Amino acid sequence: MEKVGLFHFVAEPYLMDFRGRVTLPMIGNYLIHAASSHAGERGFGFNDMSERHTAWVLSRLAIEMKEYPTAFDKINLYTWIDEVGRLFTSRCFELADENGKTFGFARSIWAAIDVETRRPTLLDIEALGKYIDERPCPIEKPGKIMPAENKAEGIPYSIKYSDLDINGHFNSVKYIEHLLDLFDIDQFKTREIGRLEIAYQSEGKQGMPLTLHKAESDPDKQDMAICHEGKAICRAAVTWR
């Protein structure tokens, strides 16, 4: 089977933001769909992992967009594994239009956990390693994100029904939605996010009281955090252009 997976999407108008562009959370959904399908087709998807009482969890994600798809654009999404370690595997993505023009790239880091203990489990390096591909992904790997929780007062939020995924935990994309909602709408009228990076540190559960924080690290970059009882359950950063 091919190492690089190709998945097709259409930028449906009802999924656009007020500017008529695909949102970053929607791009996050495309990436997770492609990652899950690519893994499933190669024997390490949701059902295969469930049989082993394990599950994939997204640990880190970086998305860099040169341009955002607009209504009815056809999106070709390529995904491939570029590294496999004992506890983590790294997966890359490229989003392009039907003529091959690149919209953007993404990098992600995944771990497998035991569904009972919620502890990391060892990966099958040999089986996963067969799908490593050296296709270029010319964006920086996810790096260290500075804490924002000590620099900015938090906005309270509690996890609700629509925030939960199939495992009953805070959906990975919902973290991104709530963090982007910290920005004033006028910011989106005049500027665009060039890079989003997020590090997931612990799982959120229904009813959990949270605080959302945003602090400027330079004029074009903000660090953010979602905290529970003062401790970050995720950290993120966005760079604007």
C-alpha cells in the first residue's frame, strides 16, 4: 500500500467563517479525518487500536497556512508518517488545491495510550516504520510554548456536551475553537493566522471548570493556555500576518 495517503474535501460554504474562508478548526477536522483514515487503511486505526485496548491521542499539532481555501475550493490533503519512536509517532500533512498549489502544511505528534490506565503504551516501531516517507514538510516542528496562564487573567468556561468526543473527553478541535474565540472579531477582519501551534497536556472531561488565557509575546504572536485548577491542560500559540 502507498505510504502517502490522499484524501479529498470540498470547502462547503456552510462551513466558512464570516470572511468566506475555511476555519482553522475545520482544517483541524480535515487533518484528524485524514490521519484516522490513513491509519485505518494500514491496520492501526480506531478499530484496530480498540481491539488492543489502546487509543491514539493527539499530543501536538502545528498548522501553517499560506492561503485559506474559499467556498467550493477542492482540497487535496496528503498525509504521511515521517518518524516513529517508542512512545510517539510524527505525521505530516500538505493541503493543496486541485492544480497542485499548496494552501498549507501541518505537523502532528501522536501517542498511543491504554484506554483503562490512560498511560502511554509502546508503539510497534517495525509495523509503523514501514510507512515512513521522506516527502518534505517545510515547516518547523512543534516546539516549546511559553506559559500564558501567569501573564493573563483567565476567562471561565466549563466543558459541555458539544465539546466531547467519542471517548467522552474534550475534543481536540474544540480546544482550538475556544482559544480562537479569545480574539476580537476585528482582528480577523484585518489579519490572518499564519501559524497555529497547540500542545495537549491532559484530558478535559464533562463539567470540568476551566480558565482560558491569552498573553502577547510580541506584536504578531500570542501565547494561550487552557487551565484546570491553575494547571495547563493545553498550551497554544498563534502567529498573525
